[in-house]
Amino acid sequence: MGTLTALSTRGTPPSGAGVSQLRTTPLVAVPAEPQGAGTVLPLPRIRGTAPTPAVAPSVPLRTVPASERGTESRPRADIAQLTGLRFVAAVWVLLLHASYVPGNVFARWTEPIAPLVAAGPLGVDLFFVLSGLVLTRSYLGRMGERPTVRGTARFLRARIARVWPLYAVVTVVFGLWCAARLVFGSDGVVTWQSPQPELGPLGWLRQLTMTQLWTSSSIEGISFVLPAWSVSAEWLAYLCFPLLVLGAWRVRSWPLPVLAVLAVAAASPVALVPVLTAGSGESGAWVWALRIGGGFTAGMLTWLVVDRLPRTPQVELWAGRLVLVVLAETVLVAYWAASAPASAAVPAADRLWFAVPMFPVLLGALCVARGRVVDWLAHPKLQHGGRISYAVYLVHFPLIEITVVAMTRFPALAPDTSLAALAVPHVLVASVVLAHYAHRWIEEPARGALTRS
């Protein structure tokens, strides 16, 4: 395994950053350097840094009275604070990936929050828990109480309409970019991954059917767009959901403390494996399966608790306080992970997973809490950000890779030049702007067409 360190072109990191080296997957070979261009190493990364959005129903929504819980035949209205949280999680991952761009500018700008930026992989796990919660909230009554083949088919069709159209567009466009690099490039590197993704007919088939991850123990070299591994993982969870929701329906009346403990326990394996395998170097194999399986199930169990909680002022008050406690603990874990010495039995990248068991608590508390954090997440701007968060996740990494390629080809854009210093903020802004239009022109029209046909 390699380490996540500053690229050779980035210079010496700012003093006082206090961020230790994080273990990552090995880097690919340095591409051949064109005449006059600066050397740019491939992008370093921590394993697992791509969020898949929690998906909400795509048909008209309404709020359901408490008396109808568990038996509602139509989807419920979104929980505003969870929608806003989706955008926060997407930006968290975006900032992590932006830190891969060569040069010293981003490191200087983000020095005070460098440990939080390095903890970006947690944004993925937050999405996984959120996805399980949202889908259980929307489909528990319809699929758990009255399971039918037709209902299952309708559910899977809705999921395909939600995630596949934009995913297919981005996969095809960036896949063609990778193919062009292979044909016209001289270094044999088509994307900054090791190993390289398969560009043959079978590779394209697996990409477009969202099954590319299922037989791999690692997320590297699996997708044309690295973050797309989580789409493949989510699709697997969707296929398993009809069976999982049957189990959730049968345990929904268990005592609330038991369900709460089970929710936290379901999210815990990804945190326990690094401890149990400390020093063996084997904690990275099949971790993605623990993350999607544990996180998704934890989200389902979390909704079973939330759905039965009384909505009293006292419950809302304590839920708001619990939100603040979990947020503080997550920040503490991020800084603790960043301070891990190189000789630590549990390295920095694995220490991050200790925050994951707190996510069911965070999301459950957010569902019923009142206060400033909830009001902020429910702001209209963040609501729109939550709606485009899936597009942000899909488009941002291709833009980053294209930027890095430009830095290797054009001397004026070499790392730490004045133009390169402008590249990072423009990539951040461009990711959000492009996501807005991708959501407006591709996601929504395609979803409407697929659900109506």
C-alpha cells in the first residue's frame, strides 16, 4: 500500500497542518512527460471516496399523518434537513478530491480544516445510511406488508429511473475520453487508477449495467469514473432491498432500544475490521461490501426507530442536542485519524471508520430534531443542493482528471503557476454549475420519461 502524501510538484505542505500520512492504494506509473511540461504524478486517494445519493421518490409527495405510518400507499414528503445533508456530504467528497489536484494552493487554503478534508471518505458512508433510511421510509408499508412481484418491479424501475440515465451519460462521455487517451496518448494511462479500467466490450457492458464492482475486492480500476463504484454498490443494495424490507417489516414492532442498538451494530463492522486485522494489511479487501451492506441496513433500522418516536418538545430538544454531540464526535475522529503516527497499529485511513457507527444516531436524531442546525440544512439553497448532489458526485471527478491532464500538457498550467492557482476554485464552481444543468436537462427529464412509459 502507498501513502497519501503531498505530490512532488506540490512543494512542502504548510507548517502546522498536523496531518499525518494516510494509507492509500498504490499509484500508477508517472505518465510520459511532454516536451516542456512539468511532471505531475497520478492522483492519490484514500480508498472509497465516492458518494451515491440517498434517493427520494420521483412522484408527487405529501406528508403522512402519524396514524397512517407503515401503511401508506404513496411516497411521503422529503425530510428537508436530510435533503440538505446530501449536499453537505457531496461537497465533503468534492473537497477531498479537489485536494488531489497537484500544487500547493489547495493545501494552503484548507490548512485549518485539512483533517476534515482528508476525512471525505466518510461522506460515502453517510450516503449509504441515508439511502437505507429514505427507501425504508418510502417503501416499508407498500413492499413489507404487501409484497408482490409487480410492486418489486415498480420499485426497481423507479431506482433505475433515478440513478441510471445521468450515470449512463457520464460513463459514456468519460469512457470515450479514456478511449481517446489510450489511442492518442503515449503513456498508456487512461485514468488515474491502478489498475486501469477495462475498455473492451465486456468492460463497457459491465459499466452500463452497473455491475462492475460486484466481483472485485477493491474499488480501484473498476469504473471509468472512479466514484461510480458506489453506484454499482447501491444497485446491488436495491436488488437486495425487497428481501431486506420484508425482514424490516417483521421486526418493526421490536422494542425501540433493541432496534436502536441493532442500527448502530449494523454500521459497526467497517470500524471493527481494521481493529481485528491490525498489522495484517488485509483490512482493505471487500471493505466496500461492509460499507454498503452495513450502512444500508443501519439506515433501514434507523427509520424503524424514528417512525415510532413520539414527537414531543422534549424529544425534539434532546434530538437536537444529540445532533451536536455526534457532529462534534465526528470532527474529533477526523482530527484523531489525521494525527495517527506512521507506526500506528490502526492507520489513519482506517481510523476514519470509527465515525461510521455514529451515523445512524446522527440521521435518526436529525429526523426529529429542532434547532439551528436543522433550520440551516432546510434552507432553500441547500434543498436545491441536495437535489443536485447526485449530479455533483458524478461530474466532479471527470473535471478533476481533465484538469490534471491539462497540467501535464500545458506548461502555463503547471502546478503552482498563477493559472494553476485559478484552476482549483474554478473546478469546484464548475462542478456545481455543471451538476445543476445536468440535473435540469438530463436527470429530471429522463426520470420523468422512464416513470411515465
